[in-house]
Amino acid sequence: MNTVYVYDHLRTPRGRGRPDGALHEVPPVHLAAGLLASLRARNGFTGDAIDDVGLGIVMPVGEQGADLTRTALLAAGYGDTVTGFQVNRFCTSGLDTVKFGHALIASGQADAVIGGGVESMSRVPIGADGGAAYVDPRIGVTHPYIPNGVAADLMATLNGFTRDDVDAYAAESQRRAAEAVAGGRFAKSIDPVKDVIGQILLTHDEAVRPGTTRADLAKLKPAFAGVGAEGFDSIVLQRYPSLKAIDHVHTGGNSSGIVDGAAVVLLGNEDFGKRHGVRPRARVLGSVSGASEPLLSLGGPLPVAERLLGRLRMSPADVDLYEVNEAFAVVPMVVARHFGLDPERVNPNGGAIALGHPLGATGAILLGTALDELERRGEATALVTLCAAAGQATALVIERV
């Protein structure tokens, strides 16, 4: 098996995912194409040096459909010969493209692959793709769909986390993110987004709310109590009869933000780096995808992280940093408690609660954030993991070179 290196990564700043957000005017293909062009210019490789490119896109319809990756590559000037594909495994999609790239290079089928993702949530909203899980009653009878927010509240109820607990976590995410932005920790990996005439639209993550307190968050109403009362709570309680009720603790303030954004990660073998004069920054040690109980749809990070650490013969203490996607506050809280982690080692620069979660891109963003933080701290290893709908998850471990 060939050693697979991370040579570089770039991302856009994350813009608020609404019509008045800074990136709303930029079609997703141009978010991706701009990053791909910048990655090539920054590392000095020719387009035909890349064997394949994958982008995670969770709503692959409309202007995010029709294999957007191939179109973005052409628009970015990679030439005619570079292939592209898009992946949808819900929120793990961006990390999955890196996982697939790792497999291609490790097995000798490719020398260099770019993984990443793009999601313009202001232009292609959540749910735009439809799907049998939501609309086919025959599926619903045997495998009912549960909104992720209700599943997050179920997870909090099962684990005894209160509204104050998740609000405290969210306030800390905002504080850490604000500190990271003020300290320029993301600056070297952000590629500012420009409009059609070349003027800069956005240079920084737009959704952070510095100064957010637990008292501020406590004023917000539960976001998923209403939809739970429409029948989803009853479905969950049939599966978990030991519970008397679901405690709806998640709000818009302790859940991930809706944003627009994109990210890319350059992977290659040793020969690729030598040919193009680029130095590796980390090696990919391994990755795992898996699934668990679909009603507890956000619980996948625990079994996949355990399985990956077991394969790598590592213990949780062997990992210096953890990036666990803050889809909802309860997810990283459960992971940290399960593995007995120091909270300072989990999402040290905040997460999606403060910075936003551009669905298909987030996995690649987290990988890049982890790598930058390892370099800043002079530490060695990081584990990145995300939950995805219907109980799925992916985890990946890198080691800094």
C-alpha cells in the first residue's frame, strides 16, 4: 500500500446561507471552480497531474446537479482530461471524497486526487432533492424518517444532557471560533471569494456571533418540539419505551448554522510531491465509514471512531486533536464523554454551531482545520468525524509530517 499524503487544502469563507448572505450571488459551480484554480496556482501543478477529483454535494439537484465537479474543473482551467465526480452521503460527503481519494492512491490506481465539497445552501435549500425516505409511505412504515433535530434531542435525552448543558457548549463554540478568527488561525487556508468583476465579496466566516452567552441562548425556543409533536416523538418513543418523553433542548443557537461554502484537499503519493516540488503536510493513516441505529441518526461517530482506532491500533489518548462536526451540540458532547476526552482537545477553534455547516463541504473543512491546528500546536495526530442522516458516519485520522 502506498503512503498517502495531504499536500494542501483551501476553503472559502462561509457566508450566511440566506438571500442577504455575502455569497448568495455566487453559483456553487463558481465557488468550487475558484477554489480549484487557487489550489492549482498555489501548488504549481498542471491540471493533467490530477487523476480524479471528487466533491461532496448533499443537494445534488438544480445548479448543484449534473456532475458539478466536472464542470467546475473545466471552468477552473484544468483542461479536458481530468475527471470529476460528486458524492452524496449526507453530511459526511466532503470527508468521503478524501477517503475515496486515499483509497485510489493507496492502491496504486492514482498518483494525485483532490477531494472536497461545495454547498450553496442559500440557493439550493435543504430538502430540495426529495427522496424516498421522506415521501414513500411504504418505506415509512418499516423505516420511518426522523428529522435530525428530533434525533439530536433523543440523543440528549438518552444521555442526560440538559438545555443548559447544550447551551453552555454552544456558547463555548462561539467563544472559541471568535478567538480563532481574531487570532488569524484560519487565514492561511481561506481563499477570498470574488464577484464577476473581481471585487472581493467575503474574506472571513460570516456567521460567527462573538460575545454570545448562555443567557442569550437560553432565550431561544426549542426548534424541534413542534415537529416532534406532529408524530415524530411518538415514533421515537415506540422504539425507546423506557423514555417517558423527549426533552427538546436544541435550538437555532446550539445547532449548526446554515451557510454557503466550499473546500478542497490535495492528496498525493510521494512521487507526486517530488515531481511538482511540493512538500507533504500530513499523511492519512486510515478511514472508516459505518452506520448505526437510524432513529438515533446522529450516533454513528462513536462506532466508526472506535473501529478506526482499533484498526490503527490506537487508543483515544493517542490522538492529539478531535474535530467532531457540531451538527448539534449533543454530538461532540457525547463523543467527548464516551472517550473520556479533555474538552480542550475537541473542536478547539469552535465548530459548525458558530462557523456554519455547508453540508457537502464540511468534512473537508474539518480536515483542513485539524491540520492547521496540529501545525500551530506542533502536535501529531487528529481524528475527524461527522455524523450523517439515517445513522451513518465517517471518521479519518491524519498524522502531521
